[in-house]
Amino acid sequence: MSNDFHWLDTFVIVLYFVGITGYGIWLTRKVKNSDGYFRGERKFRWWIMMGQAFGTGTHAENFVAQTGASFQLGFASIWYQWKNMLITPFYWLMAPWYRRSERTTVGEIIEDRYGRKMGALYSVFAILFFIFAQGAMLKGGGKVISIATGDMISVDGVVIAMTAAFIVYSFFGGMVASAYANFIQAFMIIILSFMLIPSGLSEIGGFEGMRASLPENFFTLFSDELGIGAFTIAMLALNGIIGITAQPHMVSMFATGETERAGRIGQTYGSFVKRLVTIGWALTGLIVAALVIQSGQNLDDPELAFGYATRVLLMPGLTGLMVASVLAANMSSASNFMVNTGALFTRNFYNEYVNPNATDKQLLWMGRYSGVVLTLFGVIFALYIENVLNAFLFVETISAFMGIMVFGGILWKRANRYGAFFGVLVAFILYYYLNYMNVGTLEIVYTWKPEPFGWAMFAGFGIFIIISLITKPEQPEKIEEFFDKMQRLSDAERMEKDGKKPYAKEFGKELILLDLPGWFKRSRWKNFFVRYREDWLGFWLAWGFVGLLILIAWIVIQL
């Protein structure tokens, strides 16, 4: 093992960069129009969808933050990443929403549900989301690569270099290049998630040496003492299930598959792969904590733990492979975000307000140019933030507040634009007010606490319901059209006599989570197990995987 960055490491990184960029550019031949660029013409197979979901949902700040958290707080901190574990089965139920909308962006879905102005408001949020998310992932990758290379290049230098890297093939290949490259890069992310464990355990004397070096409370799945108890986990799960519905790249995650089932499998089980590798990140954090104690060293920033372990535990060539894998984690996510940012700006602003009669070619090139420009703002945010975990949870939290309008609007037909607007506004204001009262200073990114988040969500949904009930409802014909789409099978091969797709209930694929008040009607339960067969079977199978992963994690900390 060596602390030097060997020429062989540089060779591996260059080989990766040339290979993945060349592959992405080669795939650009598949892009013939704007729909191909933004949605891949909805032709991705289930395994591509899994790779895309895993690759896009897994970026550098995830393992940097998780390894740093478990290094500092113990294994129970896994719930900062596993906050979506308990809601992953719901992905199976929600996936068809986005495909059945027949839209390219979530902003267009919001416009269909609440009107043009709300669609524009959401699109502003969505662009900011991508800027903040890209900034967090770029900073996380920069921290790892900088320390792994022995500070040969600064954190900010890495941020800038990575940005240039993923822009190259995303600019021309769009969602096609992004999705297929994500599938390849997913394997590299899996490699990086477990690569450090064998050499790390060997260095510290195995699990016995790790237990001798660390406090007992570092080896628990839950810890009220560390502030990671049942209430915190519940709030993190609430953050996840509401927030994911509003994340602006969900159309690409759920709706670009060749069938509805491809979208369900892709997002649900691609996410389970991420939950599995998170165990590797958490264990790596414990290993580094023991290694630092045994060697008498100190890390000023816990989020340097992953990069530190890469530098001291891996031999030449493997360090380069690790750095390349970090690049893969970032490029896979940032590429998807860049394409989605371009789609949002092009569809919801340029085509809506600037050039309503734009040709398909104009839409395609505007998507490319706007994606690049808006990505550069993500670089600026990356240069601003310091703590990756807080930035990551901040991005998830603002999504949850916007999710009030998305999640609530699909579960409740009576929801209207006034309730949606004021519900979101009150949630944001109360969240920042409570954090300001706790800290005493006004900041953009606060350290995430479950209490301010919980109160903000409770108040936001309360206002959402009250205002919707006392103000004018949306136009009935628009609401019926919106929910009628949700009840029809988007991948049906035949059409009805009226030119519309057949109802999904004929195929056992009606959606359980549509219009919550309807759950209490007798008609909702008629032939329930036949009409909702796809929903309930897939939902309970997914819960089986949740139990399996928790069991695996428990076994790991018993070793």
C-alpha cells in the first residue's frame, strides 16, 4: 500500500474517461429528435431502467456523506441514506403516474393539474433543485478525489474537471447516452462500494479489531442516544416519500421504459441495489474510524474519511479504479440532471413563453444549450457549500415541501392551485423560521433536524387541505381529463373506439393510490384483487426485499 498517486492510477482514470466518453458519443447516433433526447422515446428495457435508477440515484455525496456519518456517529447513521428504504415499495405504486401523464417533464404534469402559473412556479423550483443537487454531488466527488490523489488537485479543481467531463457526451447524446452510460457506470459504483472493505479489515485486525477500537454504540441499527431513533427515521421516511414525487427527474426515472412494468422494476429495484451498497459505505466508515484511532491520526472533516481510506488502503491501479468509480457515480447522475434541466427550461419556459411555434430541431438545440448553462450554476453552488450531508438533506427537504402539491394533488381530486401554493409557502416559511429560532442566523442550508421538518410538513399539508376546501375548485373537465389519463394503460397495444387507450383495470393494473377519498367508497373495493393485481403483488414483494436488506445489515454489525 502507498500514499502516492501512481502513474498506473492516472492511466486507469484516463482509460475510463476516454472509454465512457467515447461510448456516450457513439450512442448519440440514436438521437433523432427532441423526444429521443429528452425521453429516449420511452424505449428502455427494464435492466437499463434499473441501471439508470441506481446510477442517477447514487452520486458521490451519498457515499462521502454516509461514510463520514458512520465514521463520526456509528452504523445507525445509515438511516440518513436509508430514509427511503421504508418507502421504496411505494415506488412500485407511483411509477405509472409519470408514464400515464404522457408528459416530458414534471412541470408539465403540474400545469395539467393546477394550471400554467403553477407549472411555471414548479419549473423554477425544479431548475434550482438540479443546481443544488449537482452542486452537492460535485462537492462530494471533489472531496474524495482530492484526498485520494494526495491533494494533487484541489477539491474545487476536481469539481470543474468533472463538470467538463460529463458535459461532453450529455450535450449530444441526451437521455439515450445518459441511460446506457448509467448502466455501465452502475457496475463501477458497486465496485467502489465494497472495494475498501477487505483491505481495511485486514489493516485493523478484522471485526474483532474494529470492535476493540470503537464504542459499543457504533454497532447498532438504531440509536436514540445519537439522535437516530424512531422519530428521526419516521421524519426521514416522510421526507423521502413526499419528496421523491416532486423531484424533477422522476419522468426519466419512471416513464422512459418501454412498458409501465419496466419503469416500476427499474426505480424500485434499482433503488434496492442502492440500499444494499449503502451497507458497504456504512461499514467502510466504521473501518476508517478504527483505522484512524489505531494509527493515532485525526481527520478534521469526517467527510474526508472515504478519500482517506482510498489513499491509504489501496494499491496502485486500484486507487485509480476507485477514483474512476467516483467519476462514474457523479457523471451518471449529473448527465441525467443536465438533460432534465434542459428539458424543463425548453418545455416549460422556452416553448411555453418564448417560442410556442418552435420546430423540433429548435427544441432539441435549446435543450442542449440550456442544460449546459444551467449546469454551470451547479458548479457555483458546489464552490459555496462545505458540508455534503447537510446539502444532500437540504435538497431532499425542499423537494418534500414541493411534494405537498404533487403527492397531494394525485391523492386528492379536490386539491386546487390555491391550496397547493399556500401549503408549499407555509411549509418553507415555517421550516426556515424554526431553524432560525434554533440557530440564531439565517442560512440557505441548515443542519437537518427532524422537529422543524415535521412541523413544517404538518402545517403545509394542513394549509393545503384547508385552503383547497374554502376556495374555488379546479375546472371539473380539466380534473377529469387528468385523472382519466391516470386510469388508462399507457403501454396498451390497442386503442378504444374513442381513440383513447383502454382502462388499466381491464388488465389488473388499476392504481391504488389515486384519489384518497375514493378509498372509502364501496366501488373501490369491488374486484379489488383483480383490478389492482399489479399494484398489490409488486408492493408486498418489495416489502420482502426491505426485510431482507435490514436482516443483512443486522448480520453485518453482529460479526
